[in-house]
Amino acid sequence: MLTILLACCVMSAAFSWTNLSKPLAGTDLSYGIYLHHVPIVMLLHAFGWQGFPAAVLLIVATTIAAAATWRVIEQPALRFKIRQARKPSNSAEDGRADGLESPACRAG
């Protein structure tokens, strides 16, 4: 029951206080949070942390790890992807959109 109440409070806050998203505009921490929360939960559990202090530490540590992942890995990867997409390809010379040449075309 408490879980459902908490979920309702989170949904209500998300739709009521839309200005909360402005500080995070352009930053996508969702994948980092998904990726890091379980190892951090397991680490806290291994060291015997429980209750409210563990929950606060979990939120802080997961957010820091997600922000670090965003800055160090995801942002550079997205910039690299954008640069690669802007490079002119030689596939137009081949007449194929994917830039690949099939062996049948090469032989004929």
C-alpha cells in the first residue's frame, strides 16, 4: 500500500511541478540511474545499511554515478555519433544507400 501511495505522490509531483525539470534540461540520467542503482543497493546491503539513511545514500550515490556516466561516456558518444552522421559518405558513388557492395554485383 505504501508503494502505491509513493508512486501516486511521484506522479502528482511530476505533473504539478513541471519547473523541476528545467535544471536537468539536456541531461538524461535515466539510463545511468537504471544501470547503477542495483549495484549500489547490493553494496549498501553488503555493508549492513538499512532504512532511511540507506535510502538517502542510495539516491545520492546513484545520482552521482548516473551524472558521471552521462558526462564521461554518454555525452561524448552522442557527440561522436553526430560527427559521424555529418561526414559525407562514399556510398553515393556506389549507387547503394548502405554503402555495401554485394559479391554478385562485383562479379558481374
